[in-house]
Amino acid sequence: MAKENLSTKVESGYDTDIHDKYREYYMNKDLGEQEAVGLFYAGFTTLGICLGVIAGIILGHFKVFTDNFWITFGVSTVIGMFVGASCALLKNASMAMKK
């Protein structure tokens, strides 16, 4: 009896509705927009890393940070990466709001 219950699948109206919503979403999805979002993430993250590296090099020349140059360099690079990713998130949100 349990085997029969597990082998048959009864589709309810809710399942069909969810399936139709997913189908509609993926049929109307704009691939160009998804590509643009990916490019924004890559571009802003790269820009943030570059700015973080530059900031790390500049801060590494001060007497306070000379002893810990690689730590300063690494921390500023990671901070730059997060700043770049956050800028990409903001751009993604603004694109979603326009839609």
C-alpha cells in the first residue's frame, strides 16, 4: 500500500500554479540583462580590487604601516573587493527597480 502511495503523484492546483509561474519567469527572462548584471559584478569587483591594491601600496609607504606592509596590503585589497561588490549590488538593485 505504501508503495502505491509513493509511486503515484497527484498534482494539485498549487503545484500546477507554481510550475506555470516558474515557466513564465524563465520564458520571459532577458539574457542580455543577466549578462549585464554579471559584467557589472565583474567590473566593479575588479575596480574595487585595483583601488584596494593602490590604497595598500600607498598606505604601505607610511612609517606606521611599513612593518606590516603585507597585512595592510591584504586588508586594503579585501576591503576594496567588498566595496566593488557592494557597488555592483547597488547597480543590480537600480536595474531591478527600473524593471
